[in-house]
Amino acid sequence: MNPSAISTSPEEFVDHLRLLSVARQTRKESLRATNPPRQILSAAERREIFAKTSGRCHICGGTIEGAWHADHVLAHSGGGEHCVDNYLPAHALCNSYRWDYSSEEFQHILKLGVWIRTQIERRSRIGQSAAKQFVSYEVARVKRRRSPSKLDTNPNSAETVKGAAEARNEPSDCTHG
């Protein structure tokens, strides 16, 4: 089933979403043994990534001010390489919610999000219930938030974790291919 296909029943839709989730978890587990460890980007690499979209989040299109993530285009957990060509800038929040969903899963999430937003605006019974639960969830999420790491600093800042390695003239860990 693709994201534009219509399920014939709620049960079919739930089963399909669960199958997509299991497929993602299976893919992650199979690649975990062979994937190289995540690597830290240099300040120069982060500046190059940030410039690709003129300082805009590639997910929502909003202007990035302050903390941001260098988001893998092809997720690391899906075999994506550590290479400037495989990164785009994203708001930390956008990247955290995008996670490593497959394109089909993410399209379902977008469709569901737009639908539930409409229900909330219309103050339907399901919309009111969703709004109440979402506000509770958001309050709890904000309470448990961590402070941004040094990896989330402004691209023009010299304060990156890898900055010290770059200053020692260590080779770049970005491999193109």
C-alpha cells in the first residue's frame, strides 16, 4: 500500500502502519552491525551544510536561528553516508519529529497531521480530545527537554566538538561516493 492508497478499514490501516514500523526496525537492526559509527562534522562542514538552504530548515522551510541539526538526507540508520552531500540543515524540533521514518511512513504522518489539525480547528469531538491530549504531551515534553548540545551551535561558531580536531589538522572524515 502506498500513501495515496485508501485503506478499506481502520484495521487494515493500523496493520499497514505496524508493518511499516516493523520493516523500519528490521532495516535498522540489519544495518546496525555494518554501519560505521556516527561521526562529528567540522565547523567548516556545518557552514557548508547551512549554506545549502540559505539558513532555512529543509523540512519546514522556516528560517533557522540558533540551534540546528545537520540532518541526513538518507538516514544514517538506513545506511546513509557521513558526507556533506548527505546532509541538509533542519530545526532540531523538525529533525527530531522526522526521525528515520520511511518516505511512505512520513507521508502518512503528514496526512494524519493535516487531518487532525482540521478536526481540532472544527472543534469536533475527536479534535477536542486530540487537542487536550496533545497539550498534555507537549507540556510533559518541554519539561523533560535537554539543553542544546555543542553540536547544535550556530554554523559560524568555532565551538564545535570537532573544532579541536580540526585545529590539530586531522583529516576530514567525510567520504564522497
